[in-house]
Amino acid sequence: MTSMRLQAVGDVLLWIRNEKKPFALIQDQFRQKDLLFGNLETVLSESGDPSQKRWVNTTPPEAGDYLKDAGFDILSLANNHTLDMGREGFEKTLEGLESRDIAYIGGVRGDEPPAGLVVERNGIRLGFLGYTSGRFRSPPGVTVSKLKKKAIINDIRALKGRCDHIVVSLHWGIENTYYPSPDQTRLAHALIDSGATLILGHHSHTIQGLERYNGGLIAYSLGNFQFDTEIFKEKINSTMILSVDFDRHGIRGYTVTPGVINSDFQPEVAKGQTREKVQRWIARCSDRVQNGEVTRQWWFEQISEDYLAYNLESYRYRIRQHGFAPLAECGVWLVTPFCLNCYAGLIRRRLRGRNTGGDA
């Protein structure tokens, strides 16, 4: 039976160290694909209007050659860094991808939402959609697709007649966390129920679990792929390649290739005990999600301390750089319902640790 293989990876930054080509050590793995997908977590421009944020991700336009040489076919632009250099940076990113015949989803010129992308390989048509939960406004003449449940379901239904299967890319969740929230799980299930076949998540900078659901597959977060891991407190360097085999009827099967990101920001296939460790982690996360163990209360207990510390550090930096506006924004953020739930989760976890004589 005719089949095709989609390989998918997470966040791609294109920063390099010691003049090492970013994908040189993983190239052999990509030869096994019919299509290669990733999330482009940078702007292919060093000019434009920089965002007032902690991390502004830019790379020289010629870094697009790394993407072409690696064999990327489709990239998502629906993420919180795609407008880091404003409209000019976004336009140059599109030009850089188009000049290299690399397709993209989740962002488009103009003020209308981008249409889905349909790509055919081996007689099988895959439709791609991309969205982000990032909090920003698109400038006039640019549209980046926001993560809104009703709109995504409508897009899935509109695209369904043009393809055999639908792949939805979601830049979502909370950074530096290891499990999707119950809200994410419910949304992913709703999208599969509405006609999506594969969900590809990213943004957390960590590998999260996978779940088979109602004939579909959900990868809650593919993690970093080619990235400067030293900017994170825990220097998380695990990564993965997800390979999904499709036929006309759906997903025939999938495999995960565990990897690590070395000190030169290059992904490579993990070996030996490191490979086993990454595999065990993916299995642990997947089991916890599939067994319904990630409750709302438990999840807030797990994420609260790191979430609050990470965002407070970001606000402190922005306040030092830009003054009153981020200070006011921080004041509002501190009393949001999400933060209030974090405070409650942090208190519960510390009380439980005190009662049991250690951290739970």
C-alpha cells in the first residue's frame, strides 16, 4: 500500500557556535523522510523594529541556507518570535524561505488569515495548519494565526475536502514545563474529533508526552531541536525526531528517534544510556497523560515555581530596559487568574513537602 513519511522536529533557532553547521550531525536521519517539518523560532533578518522583550531571536538572512541544505520542506511561522523584528523582519523571513522553495504555515502577508497548505507526496495529500498562543498584535499587512479553538475547528473543516489528512502545528503551553495542561489535552482531543489526524506541539522547550487518540496522534511538545540550550536554567538538551507514516486511511505507525543537543547547538542522535534515558522520559510523560494523571491541581503544583521565577526574571529585564510600560504590565500579570492558581499550587506543594519531611 502507498505510504509517505513525515518527519517533524521542534524549535529551530539557527544560532551557531564555533562555525559548526547546525544540522551536520543529524543529516543522515533526514534522508528517511518524504516531508520534513519544523518550527522556525527565529527571524531571518537582522534589520527591522526589535520587540521590547527579553529574548529577540534574529539570524542573518543567509542562515536560511542551513534550512535548505538540511531538507526542510515546511516550517511553521506561528510562534512568539516570528515578529521579533516587526513587519520588515517578517517580510524578509518570507522572502528567505520563498527564495529557497521552503513552504511555510501560520503566517502570511496581508490582513486575512492564512489558508491551509496542502502538500502531496506519493499520492497522499497532507493539509497543514499552524497557530500560536503568543500574546502579540500583528502589524498592518501581516497576519499570524492565533490559537482560537473555534477558528481552528472551522479551518480544519474547510481544509478537509482538499486533502487526505490534516496536520495541525500548535505553538502553545507553558515554557520550561514537562507536561501539557488539562486544557491542552482537551483542546487536542477536540481538534482530532473535528478531523485533524496529527497534532505537532512546541514552545515549552521540553519534550512532552505523546498520545494516540481516536485514530490520531498528539505530540504535545517536540521540544527544542537546534537551539542554544545554555539560555535555560536547567540547560535541557534532550530532543527528538518524530517520524509518522501515513497511508490513505490514516497513520500506519510512528517512531521516535531520541536525540541530544551538543555544546555547539547541534542536534545528534542519542546513544547508549543517554538514548535510554530520553526514551524512558518520553514513555513516562506519555503514560501520565494517557492515564489521566495530569489533573489541573497537580499540574499547577508542578509548574508554579518555575513559571513564576522565569516570568519575573523576564519582567525585571524588560523593566530595566524599557521602564514604566513593562512595570505596569507586570502588575496586571501578577493578579491574573493563572498566577493566582500558581500561588495556590506553590502553597499546596510546599505544605505537602513540609508535612512529609521533603519535597513531593
